[in-house]
Amino acid sequence: MKVARDLVLGLLFFGTLLLLIGATVFLSERLWGRAIRIPVLFEQAIGLKAGDPVLISGVSSGYVESITLNASTGPTPPPISERVRVVLAIRSDVPLRLFENYKIVIESASALGGHDVNIDPGDPSKAPFPIDERQPQTLRGEVKPGALEALSDLVDKNKDKVANILTGINVATDNIRSGPGLLHAIIMDAVVAERFKRIVQNIDEVAARIERGEGTLGGLLKDDKIKRDVESILAKIDRGEGLLAKILNDKTIGDDAKALVASAKEVVETIRRGEGSIGKLVMSSEAHDKLVNLEDKIGTLVDKIGKGDGLLGRIINDKKLGDDLADALRSIKEIVGKVNRGEGSLGRLIHDDTLVRNLERVIRSLGRSIEDAREAAPIATFSSVLFGAF
């Protein structure tokens, strides 16, 4: 009798506990008739089940009441996008308004599993989409695969590419393992690995010095004055001030620069083809040989001058001859100076107009006398012949 009583009490306790759990977990979502029921057609349910939450703009607003296959009432089966009929129970206190570009999506609730239905009401500036539970309109939803499903689809659609990538990784791994190559040396050779380690340490040290503002680059990056100067230069460029700004912003200068580059390229091509003097000098072996020969002759001439051979060598190396030449040049300079000042006969001749005019008259008189003598020459010859006969 006592056992039966304890059994009844135990069953009553566990039944009450289960009822409390059910009320806590489900009553807030199931709403027990206090809901607006909206049917939505999907292509597939991807594991959605009754009781899964319904979100409106990410806010929990109801649950999935039922999921059924959409049976056709006629001979034509429903389209693929309407195979599954899902009834959503939305709490009556939720102000649900849909617009033309609404979206209803089945999506993964988390990476660990589970699904929910998320409703995006759409843009309020669009035309409203009326909802009437008594005359339900046909709503259509879409499926958003989870991260794992999307990754699986991506791998499935790109099997060949994935296989090639894995093959490439295997080949690269084998090459690294068997060598040769830098990675093989770094991984397998202790000496190379130690050198590489020191290189990385040096790079870290340089980066630390730059971070502390040491050295030229560190000062450039850390010095506020340099930073302000650079910012000032960039601001001037933005305002179009200075030559650099004109080069960057002036279309005419840009076009001129392009034309200059094109001309330089054309000149280089002309030289490469061996055309023109520079092209022949650069590309012609004959011109090269002549240039080498000329260089040899110039070298020989310089050697002779250095040894004191020839007049130029004696002038450069003989101090006495050099002094005499310097004295001669100074004398010539003095004479030229006197001539420029009008001193001496030559200076007066160059600068004195009266003397020049007198000289011109003398030259003209001398010219006339010579002309008269030339004209009288036949008469004198005839007289000497005539009187010479007697």
C-alpha cells in the first residue's frame, strides 16, 4: 500500500515537473491560439522543423507551426519554388507589415545547428503587401544555406579545382621535403635555418629602431615636424599649388609628359635600329672600332704630352717655355690694350677717323697715278721704238 502511494506521488511529481518544463519552454512560443498564422511557400525546408523560432528583423516574434509538402490540387505539380508549405505563427501583439520587396528566409540559427525563419519586412517607401489571415496571400520565401552547407556546395561545384589545389599542395610539400629550394634549406638545413633566423631577428631589430624613432627612416616616421611638412606638401598638392601639383593635375602638362615619354621611346627605338649618328655609334661595329681606335690615338697623344714630346708637351712640361709663352701672351695683351686705347700707329689707324680718311686719299691718289702710268705706257714704248731706229 505504501509502495503504491509512493509510486503515485512520484508520478505526480514528475508529471508536474514535465508540465512546468513544457509550459516554460513552449507556452511562450506556441501562444496557444493568440497568433496570426501566415503560410509561406519554399523550395525546400533544409531541416527546418515545427517549433523553430520566427524572427522579424532579427527579433523573436513567433514560431514555425507546421511544415508540409505542398500537394497539387490539379494535374500539374507545383513549381520547384513552391514545394514546401510552412505555416508561421506570429504573435498578435507584433506589428507585422510587409512591403513589395520583403524577404522571408530560412537560415541557420548557429554554426552548431538549428534553423529559424527570418522575415525582412522590406522598404517602407515601397508599396505595402497586405496580410489578411482570413484571405491569406501567397508569400514566397527562400533558403539561405549555412556556412557548412555553402562550403559543401562550393567544394562540390569545384571538385576539379579543389583536386588541382590539393595536388599542387602535395607537389609543393614533396618539393620542400626533397629539395632543392630555399624552403627545403630553411626547414632541413640547420645552418641555413640559423641564418634565416638571424635575418628575421635583424628585421625585427630594424623595425623596433624605426618604431623608437631612431635613424633616418625612424626620424622620418616619428618626427612631428617632418610629418607636418609632408602634410603641408600634400595639402598644397591637393590645392593645385606648386610644380608637382601642376604635373599631377594639369592635363596639358600630363599630355606633354606623355608626348615626351613617347618621343624618348621613339629615340631609343631609333638608336636600337642603328639609325642616326648615335644609333650608328652604339649599334655599328665599324663605328665602335673607329671609336676605340680614336680612343687609342687620344691615349697615345696624352702619353706623348705627358712625356713632353711635341710643342704642346713642351709647353705643358717645360717651365721655361711655359714662362716665355706666358710673357708673350702678356705682351700681346698689352699691345691689344694699346690698340684698343688708340695708342701707337696701329691704334691711331684704327681709332683716328682723320688718319683713316687721309690714308684713304693717299691710296686713291696712288691708285690714280698707277692708272695714269698704265695708260702712258704704250706711248712711251712707241717713242722708244721710233727714235731707236735713228
